[in-house]
Amino acid sequence: MIFPAYTPFIQPLPVWGHLAQLAWVLPICAALSIVYKSIRCHTMSRVPREAAVIFAMILGGMIFAAAVLALLVKLLV
């Protein structure tokens, strides 16, 4: 099988085939934040609130990083 040529960093291969694949980020971030906070909190009554906070921080950081990288690509290309 012959793959068509592409130019790295100018015309990269597509990573996401469908937008539904991007939805896997939400349950992975939720599971990560719940498990982390259930280990770190002294009482389990504090876990839901603190897990929600760290969940929002993870998503906010990922959105910020995506925006910065998109801006960087727009400026350099």
C-alpha cells in the first residue's frame, strides 16, 4: 500500500477522524480527578466538590493550551 506524501508540520496527518473521539477527554479527566482526590482527601465528603474543582482546572488548562498552540500555529504559518 502506498501512502500519499505529506509535509510534516505544514500538512500533518489527521489525528481526529470524528468529533466523538474528542468526547473521551471528559470521562478520562473525570475519572482522573475522582481517583486523585479520593486518595488525597481526608474525608470522603469533600471528594465530590474538590474533584469538580480539579476537573474544571484540567479542562481549563487543556483548553488554554489548545488555544495557545492554535494561535502559535496561525502566527508561524
